[in-house]
Amino acid sequence: MRNPPAMPDAIVKRSSTRKEKVNHPMTDIHTRNNIRIHGPAEGPVLLFAHGFGCDGGTWEKMLPYFTKTHRVVLFDHVGAGGSDMAAYDSDKYAFLDGYAEDILEICEALDLNDVTLVAHSVSGMMAIAAAATNPHRLGRLVLLASSPSYMDHPQDGYIGGFSAEDLDGLLASLDANYPVWAATMAPAIMGTPDAPENATVLESSFLRLNPMVAREFSRVSFLSDVRPLLKDITVPSLILQCTEDLLVPDHIGRYFQENLAHSTLIQLTATGHCPHMSSAAESAEAILGYLAGTAASQPAEPEPSVVS
């Protein structure tokens, strides 16, 4: 079995706290990240950040709940969706910091303030890195099916859900045959066996990702560790923990709550790792309730879809 290109501890350390910023040619951020904006210009800002193997389009089912009242900003991480592949740089995007910098640059470029950053999966790590680095434009974080580290760390008793050997095998199988990996992992990650069409959508999303980007992004996703940054987060956070999530065990939500100041934990009934795709109403209602200052909200009526 082929090992990842660096020892996990080294990758974890570098992913969270990159020391030197790499200089890159200037490019239009709207083009670079395929930014799309919906809703009233003066509405409260929601910035949605997608996870591995996805793009901004995966939020489609949730958006109608927000676009009447909120300014909704979608983007694609560089290398995903409709982003500018010419802007992809393996040196920059081998680190969480590279993605966190992009998120902060989007906020600066669009002059977004008091932003609610809704971050799915690995984007939750990016949100934490961004908030720890420069929180002044961020009002709050929503961590949807996120984890501070997917890897177990026996030296301090942390159980992320995967041993180093588990992740070695996961990454080796992705490297060996990405389409087969996508077909195998999509149903397990989606976690909705009674609705197999959800897994088909996720698999198709995985397969749209360039295999080279998939190899590099998967290492950022699975080998990073932002636990040391949690103590530095000052903005409020909503933690949305799914049920029977293959990638994020139930105790991870409690870990976040115990280690993030000003945090609120909501356990969703939605199963699997992608509730914004499989249980959009429950996910949206939890966020709306939190934004309204309550633990839960009345069922929201979606507006007609405006997603393009």
C-alpha cells in the first residue's frame, strides 16, 4: 500500500499553520471562484462553502429557504466546479490556509461584513482557520457535518474516527482508481440507503473533480487538524451534527461544543454526511432558527428556486 506523500503529523501541522504565504499572480476573484450572488443586496450575508468533491451547486436545495431575506453568496473552491483551473496551484492548495485565504479574499472583494459562513465538511476546517486568522468580517460560523480532525490522535486521546492506517488505505484507493473510489464511497458518505438517487448525485459530483485535484484536496481534507485553533475562535458557532455520519461520529459535535466558545450544538435527524443535499428543509430550518436566536424554528416555506 502506497503511503501519503508526507507523514500525517507533518501534514497536520503544516495544514493548520502555514508559515509562509505563497505569492500568486493576481486574478479576478469572481472568475477564480465562480462567485454567484442571490437575494436582496442589503440582506444579511450568508456565504456558503462546499466540501470535498462538490461545488456551490450542491447547496441548491437549501437556497430557496434563504434567498428572499438574505444575500446569498455561492462560490467554488479553486479546482472545483466552474472555478478557474488556471488559478489552481498545488503549492498553495496543499494547505488549509490557501483555501482560508480565498474565503477571506472573497469577503474583502465583495465588501461583506457580519458574514454567516455556512461551511460543509472540510470547509468547516477552512472556516475555523479563516476565523482564527482574521475574523473581523465574520459574524458567525455554521459548521455542517464538520470535524476538527478526521484522524485519531492516540497520543492525546482524541478519536476522529479514522486511524492513520485507515486514511492511508483510503487515500491509496483514491489514488489507484478515482472513479471506482467515487462509486464506492458516494453511497457510504451520503448515508441515505432509502434514497439511492442522492448517492448518484454525489458520485457524479465527485467525478466532475479533476483526479489530480481530488488527490491533493483529499489530503487536505483527511489529514488536517485544526484542534489547536479552536481556542482562538471568538465568533459564535452553530454546530450541526448529523446522525450516523460515516465521516463525523456523534461525539465530534460534542467535542466542538466543549472546545468552541459561544457555540450551539444541534443534532439533526438527517443521516449521512450531506444533509444539505438529502435533508435540505431540516438543515435550513436549523440555521434559520439559530439566526433568529432560537434553538429551532417553525418550518420554513421555500421560495421559488433562483439557482442557476
